[in-house]
Amino acid sequence: MDEKRKDRKRRSKAKVIWISGITATALVVGSLAYAGAFESDKKPTADKPSATEQTQVAADDLTTEELADMPDKELVDNVSYYNEISASKEQIVQQNQKAIYIVKQKTGNPSIKPNLDDKKFRDHVKAAATNLDQLTPQEKQEVTKLVKDVGKYENKVNNKRIRELTEKAKTKGLTKDERMELINLQPIKNPGSVLKPDKGIEEPEKQQPPKDQPSKEQPPAEQPGDKPGKEQPPAEQPGDKPGKEQPPAEQPGDKPGKEQPPAEQPGDKPGKEQPPAEQPGDESDQEQPPAEQPGEQPGKEQPPAEQPKDDQNKLETEKNGYNRKKAVDYAYKWWNKRNNAEYGYYSRVNGGCAACWYDCTNFVSQVIKTGGIKEKVGRYDWYDYWFYNDKQPGLSWAVAHSFYKHMDEVRKPQKADYVSQLKAGDIISVDFEGDGSIDHSVVVTKIKNGRIYATYHTSDNKDKDVTDWLTEYKVYAFKMETVKN
């Protein structure tokens, strides 16, 4: 037994622990996990651990069972800490006043107090951080900074709990649950390949966001008057917004995106009729391809962007049994409501409300289960298992961080490196701070012109363009046809 322990210790000192998850008593994975499943609402968010507070030890090759059975002394040697933000919560609030104002307006709750210790406020911040397509470039910069500061502030709470458990392990010893809590508090050291945009992707369609949230686009137009994108309309008709249709007809060069201007100035953007007429002999063999792939972005011709688009949206059943059509259909059916009849645990633990929690991962789990991914039933606080029941669902069922660990280490699917490798029905995990703590989960429901459209809960959205996440956050995408099932 001693020899086995020594061998395990030697193995544990060979690598860095990145076993992580979310504990039942210490934290919630941001606002995007369910509340009430834990005794505290803090989540683990991790920057690179400080040299003074981390022992570079641990074991990627150790199972959850081996870690849980590890003696306290060895477990303490494997502990890692998070880097903490130096600013106090008051300073963070003071430094992010613009972002807080934006969050209040975008989430429709202008009266909420900016208290970093208040889970509801943190929830609002993270909800705003998932709707980047509604923000101007300046607003986007403000909100992404705030959500990252909020995550780093939570690191202080996590480090405090780690120190408490470590001290108890050295003196009195840990219970089985406390040992798992300490294990789950650790950050992910190597989350894997990050999803990247393809070169030459087209601009997002401007008509889709209004369909999702038409009421949320007007406030930004009225409030941030100093934004360059909003200056032209007031300059033409500052008092009369409905009269915008005629001015563009007089000055189509300023607003080429309108429907009427192109009719009066076909030379600006008719490109598909006049250019061929003027130069029929120069590029006679290439007239049709440019019509399908605008000449402004010729780079799309090399990585056949058009062919994968059709394949990317095919809702077929994979060899592992995953039915993409059933998964996407379920996402569309429940995108703006909760299926409490079948999955009522989270409503119950939140006081019986219909939809008062941000259940991004609970929703994603329902989607892929409907699509045919089989549950694995076992101990609820081990990410080895993924299951739902009304008494106590597994953490990996509804916690973004644990869900990622289960998928990555148990189901072992391949990750997409580029958007062109994705398909409708695939799953995306998001790390806001880029610190090894997964904050959000969504299902891809459409891919068009190299852009990702996802359906998800938190701020309930259907076919929301989330492509901007790839440049602001760390995004990981699971190719569901490769999931072990």
C-alpha cells in the first residue's frame, strides 16, 4: 500500500493539476450555472497561479476516483491557486461605471445595484457579455472588461476557500465531500484547442438581430450620442426619425445598406449586373463565382467556404447516434422557456419560479440528451458522470465548468479549430476571462457566411450571432459526431 502511494505521489509530481469542476458548497460557475444547487454562489475562475501560492504538481493521468482517495497530505501538495485582482470591489465598480450603465440598460434592470457580492448583479453582467452583437465597439470593450474583472474578483473568494480547506487538511483532515470540493476548485490547465474564425468571413447580417431582440436596439441609438455610427441619422433629420427613408434616397452614398438607395444608384452596389456588362471579355469565365463570392473577399475561394455551408447545416444522424435534427428542433422549441415539466429540479430549488435562473448548461444538456447522447449515472459531484434526476442532478448536467470536464475527459470528442469545421447541433463552451474556468455553454443552430448562430439560455436567444465571442473570449467547440456514446 505504501509503495502504491509512493508511486502515485511520484506520478502526481510529474505534471500540473488541472482537475476542476464546481463544488456543491463553495461556488457557482458564474451566473450561467444554476443557483440553489450549491451552498454558495461563487465560481472558480483562474488566471495563471502565482508562484508563491502554487506547487507545480499534479496528475493529468489520475482518475477522479484516485484523486478522491488520495491522502490529505498528498492532495495538499497538488493544490493550485488563482491570481487575484488587486483592486477592491469598490474600485472595480468605480473603474467600470460606463460598463455598469450599459449592463443596466441592456438587461432591462436599471435599478439593480452594482454589488459584486450580489449574484444577481454578476448574472446581469454575464448576460450582457453574451450579447455582444447589440453593442457598439466602445460598449463591447467596456462590457468585456467588466465581465473579466468580475471573474477575477471571484478568484479572491475561491482562494480563500482553498486556503481554508488546505489548512483543515493539514490539521484535522478533510471529509470525503471536502476533498472533492478541493479537487473541483482547481483550474483547468490545458483546456485544448481554441475555436478560431475562418479568414475572410462576411459581415453579420444586420436584419437578424432586430428579429431576436427588436426592442433592445433602440435604446443604444438614443443614449450613446457620441458614437460615430449614430451621428449621420441625426445630422440628416435630428427631429424626425421616421423620415429616414427619403434622405437616403437623396444621399445614397452615406447609407448604402438601405433598400431604396441601391435602386437609385445601381452603380454603387449593383455589382452583379453592370461589371459583367462593362468587362465581359476580361473575366468571362469568372463572372458567376464573384456573384456568389463577392470580390471584396477573394480569400474564401481557397478553403471552399460555400460547399461546407450546406454540409454544416445538414441535420443528420451521426454514426454515434447523435441526431442533430432532434437536438436543434428541441433547442428551437424551448429557446425562450423552461421545460420544468421534465426538468423541474432547478425551478424547485429556486423557489418555484418558472425561469428565474440562468440555466445555459442545463438547457444544453437537455438538447444533446434529446439528440441521443446517453446519460452516465453515478456520484453527482464527479464530472465522470452526466445525468439528470429530480433529487440531485450531476454537476456536469447543469454547471458549465463540470460539463466541459465531462465532455473533454470522459466523452473525448474532437474540437473544431475553425468555424468551417462546425455543424449545426455542435456544442460551444466559453471562458470569458481566458483563465481556465468555463462560464457558458450554447448549442450551434446555424452557420452562414462563416458566422456562428447559436441558441441558448442565460439571456434567452435563438440563432444569435456569437461570432464576436471568438475575438473576445476563449471559445471551445465540440464536434458532436466524435462524442463517445
